[in-house]
Amino acid sequence: MRRPEPRRRGFLARLGILLTALLPAAGCAGAGALGAGGETLVIAIVSNPQMEDAVALSHRFEAQHPGVQLKFVQLPENQARAKITASVANEGGEFDAVMISNYETPQWAENGWLENLQPRIDADPGYDAGDFIPSIREALSHQGDMYAVPFYGESSFVAYRKDLFAKAGLAMPDNPTWEQIRGFAKRLHDPANGIAGICLRGKPGWGESLAPFNTVVNTFGGRWYDENWNAKLDSPEFRKAWNFYIDLVRNHGEVGASSAGFQECGNRYGRGQAAMWYDATVMAGTNEDPKSSEVVGKSGYAPAPRQRTEAGGWLYTWSLAIPKVAENKDTAWEFLRWMTGKEFVRTVGNEFGWNRVPTGSRNSTYDIPQYRKAAEAYAQPTLDAISVADQQHTMTKPVPYEGIQFLSIPEFQDLGTRVSQQLSAAIAGQKTPEEALQQAQEYAVTVGKSYQESGE
């Protein structure tokens, strides 16, 4: 399985509107700007709970680096992706460090947009990059060198209410299928008491609803393209997954599912308003945090559902990188080293609780006694999920792209978003599933033809 060569010129052309609309709104003095007391590092991050903990602890970094001030640009995931992509692709220089994922990192490294971090890693034995979980490290590498370092890593699994299962006389299998999950959701769906059978993302966005949906496609035997870039969204396997996901969330899912993403499902599950939640493994820390959850200690965690494959989860990591055009790369690296180092994990655990630490990136995290005790219910399931999160375990047919819950091609930001909008419209009842799928197929055909014509 191969990943196509980068197509920077066409990618930048499609970003033209974003570059014009978003960059002037950055409102930054510019990366590496000199403030009243010295140097200001501007860091663009996604406003997830784990990142907010890092911001809350940032005064510690500033105390260790006199004269350095940190300025964070925090945005919801979809907005952050657009702004960061526009800035880095345009070589705008607004940010000293950016939060990106394993979707962007290999492509942007090939395009020459990111600083190669490997020389700094090799010169810093104390940082111990060998401690990174291998699949996460490889996902952030290009030609053997790391171009981003992981803040946390994740796969996906199912959280389920053990008490509700016991009350209904149900038992979660060690390796559930999607058909079994649907049966459980049907039994446990109790709208009269405000409890959804399952919470699934329906919010538009290639990093929102398409993340869980694509794992359903994969394990049902579907794929976006065959090896010759023929779009296959109208194949029987893809259509079956499409209809299954829509029917499941419409019949046994949460109210307002078409606008529900990770955060919305997390809030609902944490308030005891869902019997199951299929999503990122990092959700477990929030589920078991008394400060944010009313269901602490009531959840079990099962592997991602599967149908025709050995495994069914995804692989993802939020990571930090330095744009190639950043001026203060040495200081930016010091910040990356601080936020992704072993000591940061211990600091979060001691300050906010061990369920709040960023996980899924370093093996050593799972050797910390306090964390192992706090995460007894989900630490091993998380590691197990990450270890089998690859195409060999989660797909049935060869594809011309890398990625599990995304396609590692530049066009996927636009294509995936468009398809996710069709999925959301079908969930909301604004279109029939077939009408939405037909439109999604047409979008995919256009992208596939461009690869066929270029001979890639």
C-alpha cells in the first residue's frame, strides 16, 4: 500500500480562499515577536481538555525560561485545522509551533513545510524518543525522521455503562461486532428517561463524524478507492456501512446527532445520558474524572467493534511541529520538549489527577504506578487498540493511500468534509441516505480522476 506523491501546487490552489480569509484574522504580532520582556512564542493548538491543561501549566515553562512568554491561539478542531493549514502552507510565519496530526505530518514533511526534528531529538538523549509507542512514532515520521512529536496518541474503543448492561441482563463480549453493538443500543435506548442507546458523532468535518464512520466502512469491507483510483463509495460494502451508521444513530442514538462531535458526546455520556459511546480512547480519562463526569467507575471499555476484520479501531495523534519558516526554532523546540516529555505527564498527574494525563504516546506512562491504578479500567485496552491500528488489521482490500480513519492525501480535507456534510444531512433527515451517498460518490469521483489523469 502506497501513499501518493504530494501535489503541492494543486493543494495550494484549493487553499486560496482559506489563505485570504483566515490569515489576516490571525491577530498575532508574528511568530517569535519580541514582547516587553523578551521573546514571545505563538503556539496554535486545538482547544481540547488535554491542551487546556497544558495552557494552565504554561507558567511553569515560562518560569524555567526567563524572558520567554507563551501566547496560545486556541480554536475548535475544524477551525484550528483550517487556520494552521493556511498559515503553514502559505509560509506565513504566524506561529512558532503548531498542533497537527499524523494526517498532516508526513505530507507536510514531504512538501518541505516542517522543520526536521530528528537532529534535535538525536542530540537530546534525555528526551528519550525511543520511549514513544512505535506506531505513533512511525505515524509522525518521514523517511525515518520525526517531523512532529506526539502530545497524546489514541485509537478508538467503546465505553459502556456496566450498570445499565447488568440491569438489562446484557454482557459485553470481549470483541464485539457492530451487529452486537446495534442490538445492545436497541435494548438500552430509553428516550423517556433521557438515555440514548449509543452516542456517535454526526457533526460534519473529516476529523469529526468521518473518524468513527470510516472505521465502520473499513471493517464492513469497504474502501474509498480501489488501487486504480476508481471511487468505490457506491460499492455494496460502502453502502452497507453508510446505511448502517445512519440507521444506528437515527434509531438508537442521541438527540441532535447531526451536530454532535467528540465534545458533545462526551458531555452527554458524562451526564449519564448514553448507554454506550464509540469514540477515541482518550475519552476514558474524561469519563473517569470526578470533576467532569457523573459516571465515574460505572464504565467498561471494549475494543472497537468489527465485522469482517481482525480489528476495527483508528490511529491518531495530536502532535507538535515547528513550521520551516519559524524564526525561533531553538526556543520552540524547548517548548515541544517540555510539553511532550516524560516529566510533563507526571506534572499533569500530580496537579490535575492521573486520569487527566496525556496518554497513548509514551510507553513509560503506563509504568507509572499512580497512573496504572487510576487507569486500571482502560490503560491496557488503550495500548491494545493502538498496537493493532494499521491497515493490515483493519481493512480487507488494498488501497492506494495511507490512513485508517482518513485518506492521507491533500484533497481529503475538502473531500472528507464534503462527504461528512452529506452524512450529517442524511442523519438529520434532510436527505435520503441514497441521495446523500450519490452526491458523496460524485465528489470522490472528481478527486479520483485527478489522480488517474496524473498517473499517480
